[in-house]
Amino acid sequence: MKDGQSGTEIERLNDLMRSCLRSFLAFGVCESIGESTSASKTYSVLKGLVQSNERLRALVDAIQMEG
């Protein structure tokens, strides 16, 4: 969050982040992700980055609890 951002801008950014994470989670349940492809390797790296970031991990947990 930057100084001078309004609450509406911050909410839009948070909504965008949640939408991206929902897409990321949906991609993870695809069967082909388990295969040894470059997409699978890229997904694994991204998954590690998401899991290592406390804020993103909290958002992912909240999304998964939503159902």
C-alpha cells in the first residue's frame, strides 16, 4: 500500500489479488499440472513463492475456507 491511495483503490487491488489467487488455485487442480512439464515446474516455483509470503498465504487460506 502506498501513501495517498484511497480505500477504494486498495479494495480494488485486494480484489485483483484474490482473483489472481483463485485462478492460481484452480490451475493447481488440473490433472496435467502433475506431469513433468515446464508448466508444472513453473507452477511449483510460483506455489513456493505464494506459500513463503505470509500475506499471500493468508489470502489463500481465506479463499480456501470460502469453499
